[in-house]
Amino acid sequence: MRPATSTVESLTLQIDGKDISCRSGETILQVARDNNIDIPTLCFLEGLTVWGGCRLCMVEIAGSPKLHAACATTCAEGMVVSTASPRLKEYRKMIVEMLFAERNHVCAVCVSNGHCELQNMAVKLEIDHVRFPYRFPHLEVDNSHDAMRLDQNRCILCVRCVRVCGEIEGAHTKDVKGRGVLAAIIHDLDQPWGESETCTACGKCVNVCPTGALTHRGTAVGEMTKKAQFLPYLTLMREAKS
Amino acid sequence: MKPEELISMMEKARADSSAFEHEIRVCTESGCMSLQSDTLLKALGDEVKTRGMTDKICVKGVGCMGLCCNGPLVQADTAMYQFAKPEHASAIVQGLSTQPVAELLCNTQQPFFTRQKLVVRENSGHVDPESLVDCIAHGAYQALLKALTTMTPHQVIQEISDSGLRGRGGAGFPTGLKWATVSKAGGSDKYVICNGDEGDPGAFMDRSVMEGDPHRVLEGMAIAAYAVGAENGVIYVRAEYPLAVKRLTKAINLARRHELIGHNIFGTKFSFNVELRLGAGAFVCGEETALIASVEGKRGVPRPRPPYPANSGLFGCPTLINNVETYANVAPIINKGAAWFAQIGTEKSKGTKIFALTGTVKNCGLIEVAMGMPLREIIYDIAGGVPNGKAFKAVQTGGPSGGCIPAELLDITVDYESLAKAGSIMGSGGMIVMDETSNMVDVARFFMEFCMTESCGKCVPCRVGTYEMHQLLNRICEKRGTPEDLQLLKDLCGMVKQTSLCGLGQSAPNPVLSTLRYFEHEYLDLVNQTQAAHADQSPAATGEHIELEVLP
């Protein structure tokens, strides 16, 4: 006897004119990426809970007056999704421009220059200038931890670090303080990172950070220190052996 | 408490109160309390005591009587007094047996009082919110008794659906449909939540309901819990309402002590428990998913929906969230029937709505009117029009999510559809009237500043968009704005409205959009003044320069 049918059904939908089949419960973003349709995202990271904060993955669904976040919307039978209309492209550009205007993103002196998701996104969306006035906020760099560093100037508040810290490492050292543009990543009860008693120094946050906001120490300009002291010691030891 | 006990308690309380020859009621809500109505209440009590008339005159503190701008208000038998002060206590008590104090009399025949239709506020100003006995004397918990003993949960939901009640928190979602969805959701644990996080500037309707008749809110919640199959309830009140918190706490304790909430209410199988949670001052926690996160002890930020709270809400359980005023409508519907409720109001908006009248009008305060009343009637008859010979310019409804309605649209009626058509919303019921001296760009800037500081910072369009829009509005207000700035502002409005995560961001551009729709000339005037001021100066001399940024 065959077992009872599983609760997972297969659905068909259309994304950007392409007929696609998927399983019920899958999000539009998952299905689109499985089918080589690119929907830009910044806060989404596979393996973490859906956040829905960057709003870059907004798509149009036929019959709905609203836009929907592809990362948080599950597919439905017969759905007709459009991921790259001129309006969506324009909105995405504006959102990324706003991120550049919000804090101090100076690519030329950034450790992530050339492999930064924000920078790549700007290139992908063909952004050549920022139409909004820059905020130029005065922000701190938390340099108190032995192994890692948080530069608030480069943070886009995607909270991947907060999620990975709580959900994967289970430490929940990181969280967010403040509201609106004053919101910022903190450690424990807004203490210097180096004084945190909960941080396990696992480094997961650094690896999921899309920009240069979280870095390993020793990677910034001028941080390369040479240790030539080994040589006399080595020579001494070799001489003693012979 | 057994059903018979409730009836006998009601009858005894009614007999006790009719034993008094006179009754003096003093408003003890936040508005009048700020004018020392508590001292006045004490002075009246002392006065009655010194005259040795405590068995003849009943003095009690009650909820709001509406005309807050003339407070403290006192009702002494048939006479209503305004601007009453502690030193008037003797005259007021004396007036009971002789002539009322002429210089304090408030005309209760003016349209402010006669044009109202009281459903939610029927007991406000009559019952002592801190006395369960007094509330029961005025019929509290009768609807709960009726629902629990004579109706099935399905019948309760049917009654609410038939009444046509819609959510009073702003969006106007049909309440019966919401209840039905939660009742059908699976899972044994369910919650009902009362949203008392009223945060719109100029709105204080829910505060008044919670301060003036807290048992009505509890009763509505208990009926809702019975209907949807929940055993636990949470009242979420903003901590900025200490008096509402105090009264609700007392009401919950009293109801619990008399077993009106708790296990096996009225001897039935239905159990219901309520706890109070205080907000920490974030406007966004009025949004249901943010509110739930806050109750769970997390940072109060919204999350994408679906899943809707009806399926996965508090602690992942199906959750019913309604506004204070919505719950306060439940008891009268159960008592008097859906048909009675449905004949009040318009075809699509049933019942009454409380509005908080503020701004430049003669009568500021709280009113409750039948849906479908023309705005003109509210502003000119009930509110008494604009004082000091100034001309009416616009009325702002719906708080920071709403819009400004100009004079030429005053004949529209107040119901969900008409207000939405005019580019505003019903919202929770704030009504701010502005006269000709108000600059509408400045009004838009005020609301944008509110949204900017209250944005939680989770999604980029709301976090940075409200900031950038506020900057642009600043430039325009300060006559530094250019036509390009105005265009950018319009573009931002569309983008923030379409892409924001929750209602706060989605509606943040509304004050700008509605003022642009009806008062665009004021924006253009300011922009043109910039142009004129700079026409005879070189760009360098004006200090204006364009910054060009080059991305790598």
C-alpha cells in the first residue's frame, strides 16, 4: 500500500512570464532563485529566520494592489509574480541610495572594498549617484574586542549578526538599541564588545556581515605588524643544536 | 459568582443608590484631574460630611463627561457645572436644595450634548470606575452573563457579525470576521489582546474608555474570549496612561475577587484570565505584530504578515487583537442585539465612533456620534466652530497615518469609506481642527517628524525615508527648497508607502500626500519664495551648492 499523500503539494505559478512549479510552503524568493531568477536581497541569508527589513526583494503579484516581500511571501497556486518592473527597479535604487546616505560608507578605505554586498548591489542596480542628502552621522567604532571590530559607520542594520548570534550560536550577545535612524547594533546591555561576558568570540557575526561593519582585527589599513623578533631566537636555537 | 448573585448585587446596588436624595458626580479622568478635580471631589465629600448629609447626598468620582475644555465638570442632580473649583464645593452642595449655582452652570442643551449618540460612553460620567458595585448597578457584566448562559460561541460571533461592527483601531476590519477566523484556527491555547497603546497625537478616546468604564472593556474581552475559545487575555496599555493603568488594575482585581473573571465564570465551564502589560513608550507597538513581540518580552518591532496573529500570534498561538473601543462596543451589542446596533450609522459603517476634538475649535473634548454624521455638523455644531473670528482651514483625522480634509470637503460624512476617499482615514478617532493661520507644509512636517522619531528602524524605507522626507520638508518650510526637492519628496512618498514593512511606514507619507492634494499651492509658494530670493544672487552667494558623490 502507498502511504497517505504528504501535506506538501506541488503548485504552479508564473514568475516574470516563466511557468514554474514549486512545493507549497516555499517562498517566492526560494522558488525564483531555484529557477535562476535573481531577486536582490541584503537582509536575507539562507539559514537565518526571515527578517523582511531591507525591502529590496519587493515584487508585484497580479491582482494585489500592494507590493510583497519575496522573502516572506509563500507561493500560491496560479500566482503571477513580476520581479523586475521599472517601478520595482526604481524603488530598489532608491532604497540602496538611502542606505548610502544613511551612514558613512566610504568604499575606498573600507576593508570590504571589492567584496561588499552593498557595493555589489549598487553596481548591480546601476546606481551612479545618490540623490538624497547625506546624513554624515558621527558614529563610533567599537575596537574593544581582541579579535573582532564593529564599525557602526558601515552598518546597514540588516541584523544578520543579531540573528546568527541568537539563532545559531545561541549567545544573543548582539541586539539593537534605539529607534529609526538612531537604531544601532549593541552588545549585551550596550557595553563595549570586549567587555561582553556572553560573546563566545565565535566570529559568525563577522562572516555573515554583508559590509565592512564587522571585521576581524588585523585586516584594516595600517594594521599589518611584522614580528622580526623570531630571527635572533631562531638563530640562537640552531647554533645551540649544532 | 453565580448568576443569581450578580442579579441580587445589581438590585441591592440600585436600591442603595436610590436611597440617596441627591447625587454629585465629579469627573476624575486625566483631563479634569489635571485641573484638581480630585481636590474638588474631596472638598465636596468633606462639605457633605460637615453638613451631616452623607446619608442623603452621594458624592462620587466618575468618568469623562465630554466637554474637557470646560473642566472640571460636575454633575449635581440635573445641573451640570463647568470650571468648578474646590472653593465652589459649599455653593454646589447648597445648590442641591435651593437654586443651582448660576455662574458655574453649563448648558446641557447645546448641540455638543444633544447631537451625540452614546453607546460606548453611555455609562461614562455616570459610574464610578473604581467601584465594581456601581458598575454592576449600571448593568456591567449582564452581557457576559447573557452570552455565557444563553448563547453558544458561534451565536456570539454571529451576533457580532450581524451587527456590522468594524475595528475601531483605524483600519475598520470587520470584527465578526476576525473573531470567526480566530475561533476556527487550530490549537488549544488561544489569546485575546486588547490594544490600548493609543499613541496618535491629539487622540485620547481609548484612555477615556479605560479610565471611565474599565469593566466594560474587561466584559468585552471576556465575551470575545468565550466566542473564540481563548482562556487568557492581555491588556496592553501604554505606560504614559498611569491613571488608566491604575483603574484597569483595580478593575481586574475586583472582577477577579468577585469571580467575574477566573475559573468557571457564572458556574459555567468557561474560564478567563486577564493580565495587564505596559508599553515602554513606542508608537509602533500599536501595530499588532510589534505589540505581540513587546508582550513576549522582545524588542517591539513588527514582522512580515502572513502569518497573521489570528493563526500565529502571541507565543505562536492564535490571537485575537482588538482595540479598546471595539471591545467596549461588544456588551451593548450582546445586550440589545445586532439589529439595534445595525440601525445606527451608515450602510457600511455601523454604530457610533468616539472622536477626540482638539485644535482651534470652541469645544474641545470627547464626543461620540453616529457614523455618517457630516464633518460640518461635527465641527460647526458640536465643536462650536473656530473661535476668534478665524476661518476654518482643515481638519486632520487619523493621526500621523491620516490626512487633512479641507473646507470644501466638509460635507462628507464620517465613515470608513468617505474618509478614505477624501485621502484620510478614520483612524482611532483623533480630530485636529486647524484655522487659517496654520501652514499646511508645517503640519505635514510635524507629522513627519513624529513618524521619523517613532520609526522602529527595522525596514530601510521607513527608517531612512521618513528621515529624508523630514529633511526635505524642513528645507521647503525654511524657504530653501527647490522644485527638485518637491519632486523628490513626491517620489519618496510613493516609495515609502509602497515598500515599508508595517502600517507606520506605509501610512507615514499620508499627511504629506493629503496636504499636497489639497494645499499644493502652499508648497509651491514656499518653493517659489526660494526661487525669488535666489534669483538676484549667484548660486555661490546663496550658499546653496550641489554635492556630487562618486561611488567607486
